Amino acid sequence: MKFFFSKTDNLYKIFKTIEKIPASRKVEIFIDPEHTLFENEWWGKQINETLSKKHIEATFVTKNKKNKEYYETVGLKVDFQGEQIVKKIFSIVSAFLFDIKKFHLYAYETKRYMFLLLSFLELGLVVAIVWFVASLIIPNATIKINPAEEREPIIYNFRYYPNNDTTNIEETRYLNVPYYTGSLDYEYELSISTLNIKHITSPSNGYLKVFNTKEQGYSLIAGTRFITHEGVVFKALENFYLATGSVDEPSETIVQVQADEFDEREQIIGIRGNIIKGTELLIRNLTESRETKEIRAESIDNFQGGNTESLGSITQEDIDLLS
């Protein structure tokens, strides 16, 4: 038996499909390399545990080296079908030189940048051949014209003198140029961030009320990420289940969350995690929430506990940089 999962299939579908496989079966599983499963090793270990309980001999097939390392880390059997680089380059060059139709078909199917580059190389080669043939057919000549007159350099004798000095100013053999001197006092302030600054943060926490308007339940794990419109990220502290609901009567589930260390832009969250009551959040990696907003959450009360403290001292290196 073979099972295929695209990157749009959620984790719930993968777990439910594996649970429905009859016990003691031998299966092959293909998961898209860009699936969110590969972001967390805990999910892979859960899959391994489920397969072991049902005595299912599963082989995970992949061509991606990073996915291969993920499967090996979580203890899953993997069939790595990656092609050797030397053999791969040889087959590409061979198709480019002797079977251009096969090369174009392979390039269209894979849609990789390397093949796009080779296509431009092919076009450049054709242009070079056309240019070479044209240079043989079309006559051309280079004509070099040298002027009959000879040039001689002219050197002017410049003389710089203070503006208040009129000595020998009438000397015609010089080109006299007066100069002025003066001074200007000014002050300038320069500031930089200290090089050894450290940030001490504590995460905020609180409770969310999650509303589900779909006629489908969802089992979500601890670590599920909720995100505000400003990009502040919170993680669920425990596993939770969203009961089925409808648009008119959505189901409600209480979930305890804690602010992450960094937000969507890799900035420290700290005190920004103290969101107010009624702040709307969405589940980051769930299409039904992040895209269609059929599942959403609101903070029940004002979150507390988030704090950021920056500590630093001026070093000699800071002083040298300012100097």
C-alpha cells in the first residue's frame, strides 16, 4: 500500500490516515518535502509510536536529504532515492548535448533554477554560433585614422598666495590664485548601541477562547502556535481538541498559552506579549484559521508576566568606535 500527502494536507489528516491502516501491513508513505511536519520532531515521534503500536512496517520515501535526516532522527525507516551528483550532472549534460527534447521535458517537470540556467546557456550557445557564421559571411574592416598634426603639451605655472599678500602679484609669468584661511567651531553628538548589550525577557501567559465554525473537529498538540495581527506568537501549553460547530453556533474551547521568545520578524516579544482582553488571534499553521478564519481565538483576560530588560555597559571598544 502507498500513501501520498501533499504540503496542503494538515497533520490531522496524516495521523487519521495512519490510524486507519490495518495492523501488520507493509506500506510506503510519501510526504511533500515542504510539509510543516518537518518543523517539529515531536510529530515524527508520534507517527513512529502509532506505527509501532499497530505493528505496521512503514517505509518513508524521499529524495530530499534534509527530510531523510529528519526520518532517521525520529527513528522512522527511510528509503532515500537521491541521485548521486556525478551521475546526475552526467545525465543532464548528456541530455543537453544529444537529446534536447528530453532535456526540455525534464527541465519543465522539475522546474529547478539549474535547468533554467542551462536553458539560457543553450540560448547563448545558439546566439554565439549565429554570430560566428554571420562574421564569416558579412565582410568587415577596421579603419584607423591618425591626425597629421602633432600635439604638444602646454604647462601653466600656477602660483597660490594668501589673499592679503600682494607681493609680486603683477608677475605676468604666473597665474596667480589667492587663497583664504579660517576656522569654524562646532559640536557634534554621536551615539551607538553598546556592543555587549544583553536582553533578559520573561514570557507572558494567559487563556484563549477558541471558536470553531466548521462541522469538523480538530485534535491539536501542545506547541500549536497562535499569532496576533501584529505578529506576536503564543504557544499552547497542552494538547487540546476543538469540537465541531457551525457559523451560527461555533464551538468554544479554552486553551492556556504562553508567549514565544521571538515574533514573526525574529524580534524579542517580551513586554509586547501582555496583550489586552479581546485580542483576536489565529492558528499559524492551520489553513482553516490563518487563511479562511473559520477558526479563530480571543484572549479572555489581559495577559500578564511579559517583560524585557536590557543590560549593557560601555567598553573600551565602544569608546574607540565613537572616537
